Amino acid sequence: MAVRILVAPVRYVQGPGALEELGAQLAHFGISKPLILMSPTAKKVAASTIDSVLNRANIEHAFIDFTGECTLREIERVKRACLAGGHDSIVSCGGGKCIDTGRAAAAGDVFDVDKEEWLPLGAGVHCVNIPTVANNDGATSSAVGTYDENHVPESRLLSRVTPTLVLVDTSIIAKAPVRLLVAGMGDALAGFFQVDVCHRTGTPSEVTHKLSLRSARALARLNLELLLTYGALAKAEAEAGVPGPALEAVCEANILASGLSFANGGISAAHAVSTALDHILDLYEVPPYHGELVAFGTLCQLVMEEAKPEVLNEIFGFCKSVGLPTTFAEMTLPDLGEEVLTKVADIAAKDSVMKSMPRAYPERDAAGYFYDPAEVLAAIKAADAYGRARAEGSVFC
């Protein structure tokens, strides 16, 4: 029997007005001098509340601004500020890249997935995450994606430890741009299908390096059920700025269930395709969010797995119902030539997470591929064609 591992944040807190709990939650862990990293938008909506709450709790604290991209240089800057100020934690408040930066700056050594080596990076202090948008599942994980100065993906890092605290104030998320919530649904949508294929092929999680427990697979299924049941309703609540029951359910899916699913169950072709699509950022008319690309990557993965028509119909239909892209046009990409699509397919086929797919190669071939790039290319084209057909009212079953 294989040894299996489940990783999760030490504590997760969610609900309207949860930010008022910050002082008590930090005190619970003995945190007395946090450095608070804030994105510009988060600063506008949450800084005064955080300052007031921590002052009332007599917790000494300092603020530092996030500059907008999770680069190694930005991580180093925040780490140095933490050490210079004698802080015992980094509280990251904002979107995914802000939280990734704070997580890496708080970590001790990190593992570079692509280079397969440990690197000294962070300050070795508590990591606390306060997502002000529900557009990704990174807040609960130990994984960090870094980018270069041109916003191109650079490395995938793993912290030794999971966050001490994740605090989600849904009254703040309800007032964030609706497109961000929908993008989070796209990121979460991949969860069940990636965990399922990793389980079927016996592929360990990149985070735990072990196979998933049944608990992780159950969370992945719950994640999908929450999205399909509450997604459209949650979007309506967000459009009204209301943290209602559907929004609560989708925040739980986007942030908690999805994060635990991918960390413990693994990732697959959906993220390989989305990462590859990140390499053509200069071609989009409107810059895409990570979750929007993951949603399209999920559709591509379903095509590659030869999913049944009823599954395709349900997932393409869900994407249409909440406004996730299912075509190149909906991703604001112009007519893509064969050369560009081939580049995307080649990058995806060389991504190590493709190893979890049923027809993947056990090791890179002579050209560096884990998967047949021609098959990836065909799946990308087919997903776009299916999306166009669905937009015209076709159903697949």
C-alpha cells in the first residue's frame, strides 16, 4: 500500500466581516508583529480596517506595497523588509500574485519544481493570506508561480510549509469585479478533472510527491458540485454586491476546495495548456486572467481524454452560463495561425504536468516532449470548434 499525504492551511476562516477577526486569529498563533503586504486595490478596500482591527488588538504592524508582479526580485524585496523590521509573519492581502509573493517571502527554503532543487528564498516566518478576490485557488496552498519582468511564467516553487491562516472576507469579495469571481470558477473548474486523471494514472501531486487520499478526491468532487450548483447564482449575487449563500459556496469552491484539490490530488493538461497560453500574452486584445485560461485548458483536457458528449455538454454549458471563455474569440485572441497554435501546443506538451495524462510518455522524449504535441494541437483546435458550436446553440448529446 502506498503512503499518502494531505496538506492544508492550519486554519481557514470565511464569511462576511471576517476581517474583523484578524486580530484574534493572529493572537491565536502568537503572531505579534506582522508585515502586511497589500496590492493597490486591496489597500483601498481593506487597509483602514486592518489597521483599526490590529490597533484594537494591540498588535504592532507595518504595511508594504506590492508592486504588481510576483518576480524573484519582488520576493527578495519583501523578504528583506520583513527581516529588517523584525517581523514574525507576512500577511498578504490582495489577489493571487500578491499572495504568491508574500508566501514565497515568508517561506524558508523553497523547492524549484522545474530545476528539482531547493533554494534559499524566504524569511522563515508565518504566512497569512487574505484574498480580496476569489479569482484563484492559491491562497490555501504552498505553491508559488513566479514571472519575469515581462509577465512571462518563469518558475514553479513550493514552500516547505502551508499557510498558517487564510482569512476570506466575503463582503469584500462581493464588491470586487465580477469577472474576477468568474475567473476563479475557471481555475476551480479544472480541479476535479485533474485530480481524477492523476488518480487514474497513479500520478503523485507535485506538492506532496505522494498519491492522493480519498479525502482529496472527495474535495475535488465537492468543488465541481459547488460550481455547477451555485456558479450562475453566485455571479448574480456578485453583480448585486451581495455576499449571499451562493457566493459563499463558490468562494469555498474557488479558494478552499480547489486549492486543497490541486495541492493534494495533482494538476494535469488543463494547467499545461493554460501556462502555454500565457506565453502569447502580447496577442490578446484584453489581457486574460489565469482562471480564464485554465477554463479553456480544462476543455482541451476533456477533448484529449475523449470525454463523453454529456460531460462535454455540461462543462461547455457551465462555462457559457457564467461567462468563461470556450473559444479563441472569447479569449480575445484574433484568428490564430498554425505557427502560433503549434507554439502553444509545443510548450504544453513539454510541461512536466502532462505526465499525468493517460497517453503521456513516462520521460521526456528526445525532443523534450512528455506528450505528442500534434495531439495537443488537435485538442486545442477542437475545443475552440466545440465552443463555437455551443455558442450557436448546438448540444453534444
